[in-house]
Amino acid sequence: DILRKALSEAMIPSRCATAFARTARRNHQVMGAIPNGSLPNLTGSINYLHGQYNSFFSHTKPKVDMDLYKKRRSESTVSTALSEDEVKITPPPLKVPTLEMAEAMPLDFSEMDNTQLIALAALNIVQARAEMLRRHIMSVDQIPYEEACKIFDEIEAFNRMGMMKHSVPYKVGIVCALTAGFCSFPLVFDLNTVEWFNEYYVTTDVPEPRDLETPLEVGSWAWNWMEPPLGQLSFFLLCMQFARSQLENLGIRPYTLKIKELRADRLIKKYPQYNPDFLKIYSMSVSFYD
């Protein structure tokens, strides 16, 4: 408190007072309480330090032409200021295709080069694999493209021989699923169908006529024997679906993959003069139904 009072009585700038306090603390000259009798001497010391401070900076501080400084500062501000049009960022113009690019674009797989066909064939594009096989036929038989297309048509027809019988299990599954789905509605909610089914396959007691006035009441009665088979079939299909997903995770499609491999082997035996890999990848990519 005594030091703060002495600094306020000396009327020195805060920066000088701060410098003095730091110097005193650093030299360990101000420790503990200062006696009251030493206050005038302390004030005089501070005034002396203030005078030395002003004397030093008055000799060392460079003289600045304020008019010149303000002029240069205004010029710098004007030169660096940008207009709204200059600040606005305009994106580069979009590149549009030229007429040469449009004319060079392939319109069919036959117009693509070998690199493009190989890339598309790796993506399991059937048309790309077929075009690769046509070009392979051209290189092996040394014939033009038109003749190679005729041989390819023969290979395509032979590859599809017998596919009708191999697709029967899929078609039977589709018919059974659609028939069971649509027949489930009358077997549950139609009174005549439910009574007929109960008479020949269930033989349970028939409720009072007043309890069978609406389709929902009929469904409540029919659900007594429809719930076990429908629930069991639903659980069975759920288990089959789970097993199928695990087979797909392993990369296995038992029936479909086996049939396609047999078809590819038959095609390779029929045309041994051509590369077996080209024949196999084409045959494996062709579906049963086209």
C-alpha cells in the first residue's frame, strides 16, 4: 500500500511504475513493509527514476513526420482496397466436348478398343464378353468380323441348349410362391372357402352363425388351424434365407453355379480350337432366361 501510494503521488506513467516495481522486485529491494519515515525518500527516488526515463527516451526516440506518415498510410489503404468485382471469385468455364470428341465416341461394343472391352468384361458385362469372344474368333480363324459374328451366333445357340429344363426349379418356385400367397387370403377370410377347408382337412366345430358375420370373425375362427402351418412355413423360409445368405458370403451358389459350370464345360468341348477362358467367362455370364 505504501509503494502504491508513493507511485500515485509521484504522478508517473503506469509503464514507468511497472518497470520500477519489476526492477525492485528483481533486486529484492522491496521486501516486506516499508517504514513510514522512508516514504518521502521513496517518492523522491521514483521521481528521479521518472526523470531519467523521460531524459533517455527524449534523446533516443526518433522524430516522425506525422503528415508524411498519414499520407503514406492513406495511399497504402487506397492501393490495397479491392472492389466487389475484384473480390468476387469466378469459377473457370466448363469444358464442353468438341465435334471431334462427339464423333469419336463409340456407339456400340464393336467400336470400343480392347482396353475398354477388358475393363467392361471384368465388370461381368455380358455384351463386352461376347465382343471379346468375337474378336478372339477373328484372330484364331483369320476371318473378318462379319464371319466371326456368324460363328458366334452358333456358339450362343449351342450355349443355350437345354436351358429350359435347368430353369424348371426356378419356375416351379415362382408359381408355388405366388399361388400360396394369393390363396392364403380366401383360406383365412372367406367363409365358404374356410368351411370347405374345415370340412375336408380340419373337421373342427363350427361357431354360431352370429360369430361368423364379418371376414374378421371368419379369420379369427380360421386362424386356429391356419396359424401353425403359416407360422412354421414362415420360420422355415426364414431359416432357408439365412442359410442362403451365408452361402453367398462364401461365394457359393450350389445349383446355379453347378449348372453354369456344366454348360461352360460342354461349350469348351464343342469348340476346342478357341481359348477355354474366353468361352468359359462368356458362358458363365449368360443367364438362364434372356
